[in-house]
Amino acid sequence: MSGLAAVYRREMLSMWVTPLAWVLLTVFLLIQGLSFYTIVVHISNMSAVSMDNGPAQAYFGQSIFLLVSLLLVCPALSMRSFAEERRSGTIEALLTAPVTATGVVLGKFLAMLTTYVLMWAPTVLYIVILRNTGQVDWAVVASSYLGVAFIGAGYLAIGTLMSAMTTSQLLAFVLTMMAQFGLFILGIGEYIFDPGLLHAISGHVSVLTQMDEMSKGIIDLRRLVFDSTLIVVPLFVTVRVVDSWRWG
């Protein structure tokens, strides 16, 4: 994985010195702030709320804004990773440098994942606000953020692959959204199919069910294995694609 650190530093610098990351961060926090505020106001107007249905659980496990954020932010972060390099011609210089294809792919992916995590970091303040008004189970909060991290990493890996398949950032964005939406639709099958194989598969890949479980502190290792597969497989294919450019 020669050159991984150098590629990582290069990508982090290019991402944060351009408006992309800052615009995404602003839009993301506006959406999350609106979501959190709406949830708190709604729950405060309820006569009784159980611990399993508090603001934190609703924010991570029942908010449609969280899913919308993932569907938009991950493609936007990953669309330029390879598509822009190929369009501008800078990919040739990168591939002739003493770096491996694995180093290039993982360096770019880890830079995107770091940016993604940094975007979520300010939302911890929402939980701090809740702590000042009541009891917060930090273990449950940690499992919720773990789910957000794994799901986001899987979507970013898919986006990296889609960006490597085209020279158009817009097309990479659309292809990534289509892949994510396809997984989302498959997960909805859990509420449509009768008990059986299709129902089991849908329930296994359902991001809604996963976040609902993890927002309650339930960590199913099978879901984490699926998320890990969703990370590893696209990145492996991307490495092979990038390697083919060097030798093709």
C-alpha cells in the first residue's frame, strides 16, 4: 500500500481547500439541525415518552432526514474521487508516481471517510444538549454513531467505484444514488414480502431496520458483516479498475 499516506494528505487538502466540503457541511448541518429540532419539539409535546422512544433514538432510528443525508452526502463526497482526475488528466501523473493502486484507492477512500466523520462530529452537541435536560445512555449513542459510520463507509465505497467507472462527476453521482436507492428499496421489501427467503434478505440489508436497532443499542454482527462486505467488495473492484489503467 505504498503511497497511501501521501494520497490521503493530498485528498484531504484538495477536499477542504475547495468549497465542496464546506458547502456539504453547511447543508448537512442545516438538515440535521432541522431534523433534531423537529424531533425534540414533537416529543416535548407528547405526554409520555419511554426511554426507547426518546429524542436520541428517534433522531438516529426514525428520522427520514438521516436517510436523505446519506443518500445525498455520500455520492457528493465520492463523485469527484476518480472522475475528476480522469477528466482533467491528472490521473496519469498519479499513476506514474511510486504509489500502488491499493494505496491510491484506500488513500482517497479514507480521506472521504474522514471528511464524512468530521461532518457528523458537530451533531454530538445535540446529545450534549439532551444530557443537560435528562439522562443519556452513551453506549446507545455510540452504537448509533457506529451504524452511521458503517453505512456511510459502505455508500462511500460504492461511490468510489462508480467514480472510477466514468469521467463525469454528475454521472458518478447519479450512479451512486441509484445503487444506494436500490439497496433502500430492497430493504423496504421487509415490509412487503411474506415471511420467507426474500423477506429475510430484505430485512438483512434494510438500512432502516439496522439504524432502528442500533439506535436502541442492539448491535447485530450479521449487519456489520454485510456493511463490511459493502465496503470491501467495491474497493477491491476499484483497485482492479485502477490497476488496469496502469497496465492497459
